[in-house]
Amino acid sequence: MMKIGIISDTHSYLDKQVLHYFKDVDEIWHAGDIGNLEVTNSLAQVKKLRAVFGNIDNAEARKQYAKFEIFSIENCKILIIHIAGSFGKYNKETQDLIKEHQPNILVCGHSHILKVANDIKYKLLYINPGAAGIHGFHKVKTIIRFEIENGKPKNMELIELGQRGKV
């Protein structure tokens, strides 16, 4: 069993609560729009980090992280990409990656909208953790924590970190 913490759209801000909520996870996944690399450096000091760059990320972040990640954990294939398109209506790049790699879980960010849903058409679990930063149009900072066991996600927790503008 693996415990996973998912975060996205930090935009150069890391809420201290994140480190508390992710202290017992095995891996942290950041779905892009990191902002300042101090965010990912801090997360990587806590646990193993997998991250992708987002549309606001600079050349330094794009050099350190890929546009997408595809990997397997506990017989579960995961695709992480920052801009996937809307649920069920993915952009061409994401559709092509899904068709080629057939992930069980798609993790994305960009929209700042927290959403977890089964996509029957593509046979995957869609996870967007919302936004954990203080910039954007979201009202509440959010992250996700869950487990993968025998290829199946379980014990999904949607965690609210407080209002967006509050540091």
C-alpha cells in the first residue's frame, strides 16, 4: 500500500499545513504551476516528490520537471499533466497519452477546481486537487490525500486549507 499526497497550483506559495497533512504519505505529486522552486524543494525534503511543470512555470522549473509523468505504483498506472482539458473532454495531447498508456488515474491541475470523478469513457479516475496557492479565483485552498492498494485507490480525503487569500 502507498499513501499519496496530491497538490497543484501553488503559484510560489506553500501553506505550512501541507507539510502536516503530507507527513505520513509515501509520495507527493505536484500537478504543476509550481511557481518558485522553493515550493518543490520544500516538498522534496519531506517525501519523494513527482512533479510536472505548468503554464506559469519558468525555464528553471521546465528544466527540472517534465510536461507530464507516466508511472506505475501498486499495479496502478498514473498520468500527471498540468493542463488536461475539462473532465471527459480532454485536450488532444491528453487524449493521445490516455490512448497510448491507458492510465488508471489521471492527475491534473490548472483549473483551480477540485474534482474527483470516475471517467467511464476513458476508464480512469480523474483527480484535480484544486489549488493550494493564494493566487487565483478559487475560494478555498485544497489538497488531496489517498492510498493505492492492489491497483485500486481508496480512502480519498479532500482537505481544505482555508481561504485562498489568507496566509
